[in-house]
Amino acid sequence: MKKTIAFAAGIIFAAAPFFAQTSYSESDLVWKDDFDGNSLNLDDWNYEYHEPGWVNNELQEYVDSKENIYVKDGNLVIQAVQKKARGGKTSYTSGRINTKGKHDFKYGRIEARIKFPSGKGFLPAFWMMPTEENLYGQWPKCGEIDIAEVLGDRTKEIYGTLHYGEPHKESQGKAAAQGKSFSDDWHIVACEWEPGEIRFYADEKMYHKENSWYTKRKGFGEVTYPAPFDQPFYIILNLAVGGNWPGNPDRTTKFSKNAQLLVDYVKVYQKKSYDENVRKPESGKAEFRTADSDGNYIRKDGGSWNFLLAQGGKGSFDYDGGNIVITSDAAGSVDYSVQLVQAGLPMLKGAEYRLSFDASAEKERTIITAVTAPEAGWIRYLKDTKIKVGPQKKHFDFTFKMNDADDPAGRLEFNLGNQNSTAAVRISGVRLEMVSAPQNSSGKKSVLPDGNLVHNGEFQEGENRLAEWSVSAKNGAKFQVTNTDNIRKFRAENPKEEKIRLVQEGIPLVPGTEYLLSFDSSSASSGKIKAEISGKSFEASLSSGEKKFKFVFTAEKEKSSALSFSFDTDGTVLLDNVRIQENAMLVNGNFSFGLTGYEVYLNESVSADYAVDSLSEDNAFCMNISDTGNLDWMIQLKQNGITLEKGKKYRIEFDAKSTIDRTIMFALQRDGSSDNNWIPYSGTQKIEVSKEFKRYSCEFTMNEQTDRAVILSVSMGAVNGKQITRKHTVTIDNIVLEEKGN
């Protein structure tokens, strides 16, 4: 529900519904709400408040009005309301409630008896999100369970969906109503969520199940299975109006009782215990298409091309001996309304490719080409590229490097929709060839995107959560990675006299660079922990309370790049959050390591792309914007995990410019992803940028409690409420954060 991409290639659909017997009984019931009172029980539920367009380009405002959320005749009613103001402007309100912080669940059968609304533009949902959304990273890395969604104009079908991964993937099943539609009668919908398998039900028929998923952040290793579906989730009920999937209401849409989500009850069943010692099913080895004798990966038979129409597009496709003719009768409302694609293209990480073809058109017009990833969140290997074509045939040639994970299912697209033209297009000589093969890195480690040189320093990845580490234990000494309430730490039991040694080889140190080694550790008994790196040895005294230890060292050439830990205590030692990074408050402030240390957030409603420019700039971050969206936070450059200490003074400064005069905004702020408290410790700073680089700075005192998870955010969306649709570039460089004393 948070973001739905339905009917896209790569979504896994269930076959026809099949009967399945649940393993839960009434004795397993742990919580329910029958909605038998006179109002919503706020001991169980929270209201949510969100403005129109918050997600998915939805039209409604979520409010707590009694006309939108109320209890009547033993049912919860979530009512969508249409309001027409003078002048003809139409607005919508609706309701969204959740159990976060009041009833959170890890595994079980989550069930409801529901009657869904009917009408174009309605999207009701019964679904779940993780309580601690940042445990594995923000959506979709955190995971999402959509137990039941019904489109208002297709009420004989129901969908159950899992969202996960980065790049984003979803596994979706669909079932037909048995008897009356999901809006004409009551239906029981449920999911059964267990370690290693999630099953979806409609009226006791299991219509979809999934047991293979993953979560990872780009540039990091995959978190140990069954993450992200191994943490507490809370329940959400809402009724959206309009948006990307259902489309907006039209003349046929009726409100009043048609626009009601009715819920008779919500129940949760849980077993006394679950075995979390599960393994991810092994997938078959992916088959990669081979090139023809001429080095071309494009298949020349007409059957390898698919002609697709969507959202008002009309047309036809003809293929004759390598010559393609695409005729459009209606352009449709989106780029892919008229689309020709060839899938199954092998994309290898680190390889460089060239796409080339000849094209012409009856009249001057534009088309868009791209190489995309339908099974990997629709990321672009070759970004959407608009080209001009006309009566005279032209040759086009594009080279791009594949920087993402190997993908046997890349897709070449020619998009003719929404281009203000229906002129026929001719394409011939299409070639996709590998210009240079991936370079063998011989397993050499790189700096992680957050600036850490230590891989799996939080002990969350790989078998037994010890990926990248080797452990030697003598004389029966024991070790493991803990997993209590999703807290993972390396645990060494009675490792006196260095009976346990924990090692990570190949730390990518640069000789002459000053680094900061840090880690958290504690022990039930007094003792010491010793760390060794680049010929340096550091000792820390342990105690029962966890402490963060920090050591500064300069990497030396010809010295060992292995990081090792050994212990000397009679008790149990816990170790976590192992980091080696450059000795600075900010990571990679001059962008000399690309985007290492940074994250970029682009809301789906904006039009923008970004890169670190090393050609026209001296390694500067460039955000190319065509549409800022309507809110300031919709475009952000961020760095997480910064430490600010209470009572200390700091100075933040950086260079910035823009190809048009505009306002941008920056702040050092609290991470409010868990409670929506985004207090800006630095204050919210708004600056005017223009065509020439200027240096901007801000000094502030940290008046709140010490925070080791501060976010630096530079916002380039609609600052001051001003949406910009004029194409421009904002450039940021040389960011410095330094302590100025007490």
C-alpha cells in the first residue's frame, strides 16, 4: 500500500486459488477488536494524519473526523468524503488508522472480516508495516505485508502482496471472489506469516504464498534470511482515493455508502513459539542470454519483441526482417502508453554496453528509449533518453556502464506514448553489444556506501550472521551472533587468554590516510579486548555497561590490512558496530569517492536524476531537476549516522550553486523515522543559490541530548512551497562539519 506497482513485469502472481487448511485455532487468539463499542478504541488504535499527495499521488487528506472514521452497528467504518468548494475545486478526506506501539506482532495469522467499497478511484487496504522501519532501512528495504487490497472498479478481485528488497521487488497474488463481489458481501481475508513462509487467504482459500525474499541496502551485503520479515509489524486500515494504481475518481464514482470500508473485526492468532532457524530456498542458477556470432544480444525474430499498450494508448506493431514499424492511433497519457520492448537481455555488473539503432518517423516527433530492470525495481541501466526523429533516417548510439548486480532479465524499451504525436516510427538495425567485459576484482573489498571500510560490522549478514569474518576458537571456547529482539552482537563466551580470535581480511586502507577505528563492547566480567590493524595494537578495558571505544591510526604501507579482535576475560564479551572510517565528522565531504557516505531520496512525484560530476566539476554532486514536486523534502541529499554531543558548538559549511536562481534548504536533524520527530538541531537553514559557487555556513549549539544518529539533509524540493518545473541543476561540494568547542 505504501507504494504499489501492479501489473508490472517481474511481479509474481499466484495461480488459481487452492484450498488450504490453516494450522491456527481459537486457542491461539492473542488479540481482537470486534468494534462493538460506540467509538474507535484509542487504547488499540492510532489516527494517522497526512496531506494529499503524501504517497502514490493520492488525492485524499487523512483526518480523524467523525464523518471519516466511526463505529456503527458493530462495524468500523472508514468513509471517503468528496467535497466541492465554490469555484468547482474538489477535495477528498478519508481515514487511516494503525496499531503501532499498542499492538505489534511478529508472526501469526492476521485476519479481518471486511466489506470493501466500490467505485473508480477507491483503494482500500488491510496491511502491515514494521514498527522499527529503520532496522533494515527505509521502504522497501524494511518490508511491507499487504494482506488485502481491492480496486474499487474491480471488486471481484483481491490482491495480497509482499514488498521488499533494494532494488524494490514485490510478490503478488490475486484471487477471484467466491460468490458475491468483495463490495457486495462480507469476506474473511487473512495472511499467515511464519519464519520462511507467508501465505494469503480469501474466505479460507489460500491463493498465494511466498518463501523467497531478501533485504539489503545498495552497496551492502544481503541481510540474513528471513529478514526483513523477522521483526514486529503493526496493522493498518485505510481507504485511499485516487493515485498511481487505481487512478482517480471519474463521473461514474459514487460516494456515500459506496465509499465505505466496513470492518466487522480484526483478529490476530499466534503460536507459543516459532522456529526462526530457517534457510532461504536455493534458487536455480540464472541463465544469461548469449550474443549472436556478431556480438549482438538483440534477438532478430519478431517473436522476441512485445508490443504493449496502456492508459489510453492505441496502435499496432509490424516486423519484417529486422525492420520495425510502430503505428500509433492514440498517444495515451504516459510514456509507456505505446511501447515496444525486448526482454531477457543479460546485464553484467561492471560491463560496458552500447545500444545502437536507426530510426525515422513520418513527421518530426520524439521517442524515448531505455534499458530497464523489470525484475529489480524498474531501475534504469540506460536512463530514459528522449530522442528526436523525423522523415530522414538517423543513427543513434548510446554507451552505458552497468553498475548494479548481475541481471539476466534486462529490457530494452522504445516508448512512444504521451509525446504529443501519433506519427508512425520506423526502427531498424537494433544492436546491444558488450563493449568491455567486467573487470575481475579478485574479491577486493571496497568502501561501503556509509563510509565504513569494515564489511558486516553490525553482524547482520550471511550464514550465522558472520559474513566477511573468520573466527578461530581454541579449547572449546564458544561464540555466536545473538538475535534477541532483532539485536545482533558478536558474543564470545569465556575467551580468556585469546582463545577466540575474530578476523576480517582485506580492509581497503589507503597508506598515509588517518582513520578512526570504533566499536561497542561490554563484558559481564572485567577484562580486556584487543584490536589490531595496520601494525597497530589497541587495548580497551571492558565493563558490564556497553561502551563505545575509539582509536585513531594512520595506515602504513606494507603493514597488514587485516582487522582482528582478541579477548581476555573470564566472562562473556559482546562486540558490535565495528567501523573504520576516515577521521572526520562527515564522510567523503568532497565527493572524491563518488556517493560513498550519502543517500539520495527522490519522491515518486518528482522528475530528477543525479550524479557526481568529475568532468565539468571537480567531483561535485549534481542534482538535475525537471520537477521539484510540491514539498521541500521530496528531493534530498542525505548523510546518516553523524554524532552531535550535547553542549558542543558546531559549524557546517559547503559550496552550492544552481543554474537558475532558487532556494534550497539544509539541516542537521534528528532521525524521526520511528516517531516522526525530526527536530532540526541546527535549525532549518534556507539559502539562496545562483549560477556561481558560493560558500554557505551555519554555526549552532547542540542543545539536545547527545545523538549518534543525526542526519544531514539538503532539501531541493519545493522549498517555501514553490514548485519548480523549469529544468535546472543544483550542485553541492566540499561539505565540512567541524566541532567549534563548548
